[in-house]
Amino acid sequence: MTEAEFIAALRRLPLHKGALGLGDDAARLGNLVVTTDTLVEGIHFLSDDPAGDVAWKLVVVSLSDLAAKGAVPEGVMLNYPLSETAWDRAFLAGLDTCLAVFDCPLIGGDTVSMPNGAPRVLTVTAFGRDAAAPSRSGAKAGDRLWVTGTIGDGGAGLAVARAGSGPEALLAAYRRPRPRLAEGRALAPIAHAMMDVSDGLLIDSWRMAAASGLAVSIALDAVPLSAAYRAYAGDDPMPAVTAGDDYQLLCALPPDQRPTGHATCIGTFAPGAGLSLTRGGVPVPLPDRLGFEHRA
Amino acid sequence: MTEAEFIAALRRLPLHKGALGLGDDAARLGNLVVTTDTLVEGIHFLSDDPAGDVAWKLVVVSLSDLAAKGAVPEGVMLNYPLSETAWDRAFLAGLDTCLAVFDCPLIGGDTVSMPNGAPRVLTVTAFGRDAAAPSRSGAKAGDRLWVTGTIGDGGAGLAVARAGSGPEALLAAYRRPRPRLAEGRALAPIAHAMMDVSDGLLIDSWRMAAASGLAVSIALDAVPLSAAYRAYAGDDPMPAVTAGDDYQLLCALPPDQRPTGHATCIGTFAPGAGLSLTRGGVPVPLPDRLGFEHRA
């Protein structure tokens, strides 16, 4: 089955009210928000990615979902496949750093043995508190689309990792992304909708618009690119907006809201459906691929 | 690393107070208990186990931990590797039945793609409420050791599954075990310690004694065996007490407590350390293997 078919089938099972119809990135459980992510070797990370970076990314992928709810991390649970001692030790060191940096203690978990040669499959479940918890579906016609930070650094960093050499700043953006927790807490109370950008700016913007029953238009010239990205990949934003691994936040704000801090207005929601792009005010065709489909 | 080494290393990371030092089968999060389990194809279930039974067992393994806390299931999160359509459909059907039978709705989850030929790795995280939440470490010298139901049916059912034929009742005990939720709620308020028996009666009894800083003695003649088990495997309890997959509850009760319902007194806690066995009041040597180590 495809992921969409499987999730549609899950929606016909007995659902908890906090599941919100399985339409959001985090569930509600009392005063907590909960999100879970599985990373698979060879699918979500490279076999030669350092183990400490895999630990970091595993946690950050979930903390990024908490950030999109404006939540404070309460802790994480870890499901871990035991491996070679050197890999396990490096994983633990990366995990230790990540949990300390983001003040996110370990709550529990499970460790398992794997058959020889099987790819590593790691799961983290993250809990957040004090969430304003905007959904991805609350954008209103006339809202502006904002994004935190810069876009494309993670995708360019993946290219650097695959090439084996390149700018350290981009490699770090891919291997040690930072969840936008402070930005999330600042934006959540004023956002009509918010989600993280994990699969690519275009596909995730389209998903927010679709969930909200609206169309969205993005001005490609407005998409914030870092100096490191421009130096490595050039000034064309198209590779940046279709790449994953950014873990920035995307939010819909009323037109009179101008958030303080590092966010950029890149588009507008309107009645209708679908995604459209402009450059210099002129419509631009959509690329064939909007982003990654495999990790919605 | 071994599982014990890895968990010892995890204890040096930042821990949530609800993690209880990672010494228990479930964590506390506000008024919830939380437990997570990963099942790996070829390790925790057979490749030819029906998908619906794998779904059932995945959920029940975690609900059994909730039962040991005397908790009412609040819901589960699922991390699922997409597979062939027929397997996915059968999994969903088994999941649907299980969630309905145990009144345990789906809260959320994640679906992932797997590399071709990789073993299936499934994770469930279960939440329970209203838990009396006895730990596994609270047994006191003089307490009696009690077990619910009968022991050995799951292990005998695994033998039936491997052989390809045999008594249906045993196969059902292996493939569709039932979490002892009602028994757990009845026992939790009076138990000094409680845990589920997933890896074998002997190893899990030894673990409860070790966690409580005590010795435990088990009368093998007292271990409850089902008629189906006796007819298939004979009257020797030794294979039963070293087999896994029972998902009964094990608890330490003060000597004046006699629980109503289906529980049997099988042993006594005393000052000291270690596990000892008797048969007809006479000491019996321990078997070489006390149970399964791979899924503590």
C-alpha cells in the first residue's frame, strides 16, 4: 500500500480524540502534545552518516514537530536496535549532547537485537508541554505564508555528504539541524496554522494549503537563501525549495502580523486549491517534484 | 554492546524523573503511564506469522505492561513499515480487532518505507490512565509470589507454529495472547510489586527479586499448567517456566493477601539474592537458561 492508502485505512480504525483524525503532525494527550518518527538506514539517513549525527537527527526530527506546536520539550522515548559497540557508543554520545542542548530528558524506551545485516530502524517519541498547538489546517484566505531561517541548507548538505566533501556549514545543517523551538513558541500564539518543513518547502506549503482548503502562492524571489547555500549551489531557489531536511517552521499569519525575529514572508493564501509560484511577479511552472513523499 | 551495557549507558544521560531510572517497564508522565515495545521480524515473531496476529501481538505486548501497572488503556501510537498490500491489509484487520477488543484507540504514529528485503520492524507506544502503578522493585521479604492464568501455553504455541501443526488453543495463546488488564487492575492496589511475564516465568521472577534486593524461591509443583499444555507437552513444568510469550502477571503480595480470581501462589520472597526452585519441597537445580534475554 502507499502511505496515503495506509493512513486512510488507519482513519477507519478506532481513533482517540487527541489523534485529530490523524491529520496533524502531533497528537494531543491531556496537556501534552505527542509525536513519533521512525528513521530507516538507507531511506532517511545514509549508512555512512556518523552515528552521533543519526542520534541528533532522530531527536531533532521529533523536536521540530514539537516546535511547530509551540511546545516546550518534556522528554523523549527511544526504540533502539543494538549494533556494533563503536556505533552504539557514538550514538549515545550524540544523543547525550542533543538531549542536553535541547533540555529534553530521556523518559524510557526499548532496545532490540536485529538480524545480521538488517538496516537500522530507530524510533523516537517526543512529548511537549505548554503548547499553543496550532494545527496545519487553520490557514485563512488572505493569510501570509512565513518561513523561519533559510531554506535549502539541509538539502545542499545532503549533496555535500554524498559527494564526500564541501562546505562544513551546509554539512552541519544536514547532519545537526536545530529544531526551531524558540521561534515556534513565539509564532504559535499568533499563527493560524503552523508545521515544520521536513520534506521540502513547496510540498509542505502545498500540504498546509490543502489541509486548510485553500490555494497558496509563493514568491520564489522572497525565499530566504543563506550565503553558504548561494556560494555552493548558486542563486536559483528551485533546488532549495524542493529539497528536504531543513526543519524550519512554516506558518500562516494574518496580514497585519509581522513576527519579530528571523522569519520571512514568502507567500499568500487565497480561496481555491493548489500551489502556484511566481518570480519577479511572473507565474513560474511547478517543478516535476515538489519534495520528498516518503516521510510525510 | 549488550542490552545491559546499553541501558547502563542510557542511565548516564539526562533522565526524566518519570523514567524511574529506566528500571521499570513503564514510565510516568503526569497521570499517565507510558510503555513502548519494538518487534522485529525473525527475532520477536516468525516471518510466516500471519500479519493480523503480528498486529495483535504488537499491541498486546505493550498492553500487558499497562496491565502490570493496573492501568486502563488510553490509546496507542504505531510506527509501521509499509509492506506488500496483502500484508498491510491483514495487519490493519488484526489491529482493528485488537483495538476494538481492548477499547484502546489509535492516537497517532508514523509510516515509513523500508529497503527491499529488510525485516519488518514495528513499534507501539501505549498510554494508560488510572494506574495504581506498582513497580517491579517493591517486593518485601515474606511476600508471596503470585501468577495469573496458566504458564507455558505461549511457548508451547510457538513450538506448534514452528512445527506447522498442533493444538489450536496453544497456537492461539502464542499468536493472540490477552493482556491481563482486569487482573492487573484488581491486583495493583494490593501488590507490593508487579510485572508481566514476557520472557519466561523464571527469568522474570528472578528480575523482580533482583530489583527488590531479595531472593525468591518457586515451588515448581505449584506452577499452574493448562490441560492443553499438559496434553501437548506433558506434566514437566520446566519447559513452561523457561518459555516466553505468556503475558501473564507476576506479583508480590503480603502473606495475608489472597487475591480473588485466577491467580496462583507459586513462591516466597526472602532476604538474600537469587532464584531457587523446589519440587515436592526438595531443592531442584536451576536450568541452564532461565528464559529469553533478548527482550527485557
